[in-house]
Amino acid sequence: MDTLYKQIQVYLNMDGEIDFKEFQSYYQDVLSHLNEQADSFQEDELWKGLFIVESVMSNAENRAKTAKKAEVKKYTKMAERTKLYAQNFTKRLHEAGYSQDEINDKFEEMLAEGTKEENESRS
């Protein structure tokens, strides 16, 4: 999970966008890991998993709006599939005692974490 988390942070802080093939490859790596491991995620993995699937979902939704016709359907499916995981992880975090505000705050903190690491690597 750590590798996937670090990679999404890199993608989110790039100046440009990755191409469809790389996006699809990353998505497939994420889904493969989630299909095998998600049921046994501990709290830290739930947070990272939520961050990853929310980021992929949002990105896929945005890409579907401007993609070539052949890719629109694929991006839409990616967004739908990751949304299911996002809902599952959010529910599990609620069950662990986190409010929606706490989840949103942690998500923002994780987003800022990637920006901070990117700035430090440029120094």
C-alpha cells in the first residue's frame, strides 16, 4: 500500500498528466492490491486506500469529460469501481469512530503531505 500511496502522491504533484496507458496500469495495480488485501486493511491502510481511490476516482471523472471517445467509457468504469471502494473505506472509518469532518481533515492533510514532499525534493 505504501508504494501505491507514494506513487499517487507523485502523480498528484506532477506538472503534467500521465497518459491513458500509465493511468490504466496504475489503476489496475491499485485494484489488484485492493481485491487481494482490502478486507484485512488496518487503520493506516484504510486512510491510504481512501486517499488513493478518491484521487483515482476524481481524476478518472475529470478525464472522462475530455477523453477520446474510446477512453470515456473506461474512465467512467474506473471512477465507478473506485467509488465503491471509497464508500467502503469511508464506512469503515466511520465505524472506527471518525466523523466526516475528521475524514475530510485527514484527507486534506494527506494531500498537503505530497505537496510538502515535492517541495522538499526540489530544494
